[in-house]
Amino acid sequence: MTIELLSAFALFAFVSSISPGPNNLILLSSGIAYGTKRSLSLLFGINIGFMAMILAIGLGIGELFASSPNLYTWLKWISTIYLLYLAYKVARSSTIQTQQPHKTPMTFTQAALFQWVNPKAWSMALSAIAVYAPSTSMESTALIAAVFAAINLPCILSWLLAGDKLSELLNDEKSVQYLNYFLALLLVVSVLPTIF
């Protein structure tokens, strides 16, 4: 991979990782509800799950979707329904971290598996391989996955930290509820481009 291509890819990885989407909104919400420390499994599940997705796409799953467009359509609808369910769960969450000792955020495994029903993750991973991978070799795919994961981690961490910090400013149940309604609405809006 040339320096020019690597630079372009790094910029793509940064912009797509830092911009709002299902992963970042869930991290923000988890930071508010549970704090940073309790949400680390979610953070690493997203990062490593997404890296695994890039590897799988680069090593052949992308070809499966190219040869079976109906499979992609089914995945799109399953993803959309699941994200709408998550938006509902975010909207129904109404307490902040100090009041939820018995509840837990999404686990590492749940977060890793969530990548497979996250339309933005699919779009990012497919674009990374199709546009920036110089070849479909294991080395090229591994480089794309590793660079993306390295850039992605601090980007998504910033959303988790922002949620944790935001929880300090939310001093009553009503404020938290309104924020959760807003985050749920943003999650629904992030799904709309996949439907139309």
C-alpha cells in the first residue's frame, strides 16, 4: 500500500469512525447509563468485532453478497428491525449510572456480534476493502483491518467518554429521559438511509 493510499484510507477510517452512527450512539448512551469503566466490554467488542468483520469480508464474505443480492436485502431488513429495537431500548432507559448497579451494558460478545447487523459497519467494512485494499490477499486485508481498528478505537472511546461526562451534567431523571429520547431518535434517523 502506497503512502498516498494509506493516508486516504486513514482519513476515511477516522471520518467514518468518529461520525454518528449506531455504535457511537450506543456508546454515548452506555457512557451516560453505566460510565466508562463498566462499558469497556462494549467498547472493545465493537472495535474487535468490526476488525473481525473487515477480515471476513476481505477474505471472501463480500463475494457472497456480490453473488447473492437477496442475501444482502434480507440482512438489511434484519439489521433495520434490530436497530429500531435498540432505539426503543435506549428510549426506555431512564436512569443514570449511579442508579443502575444491578444492570449491565452490552457484553463484549453482544457488541462484536452487533457489528453483523449494523448497516453502517457493513458499509464501512465493504468500502474499506473495495476501495482501499490493494489486493484481496491476507496481508492486504490484515493491514486494512489493523489500521482501521487502531484509528477506530480512540474515535469510539471519545463517544463513550462524552457520555460518561454528560452523565455528570444530568442531574435529574427527566433530563436523562429527554436525552435518551433524543438519542433513540438519532438512532432511528441513522437507520433511514438503509431503508430508502
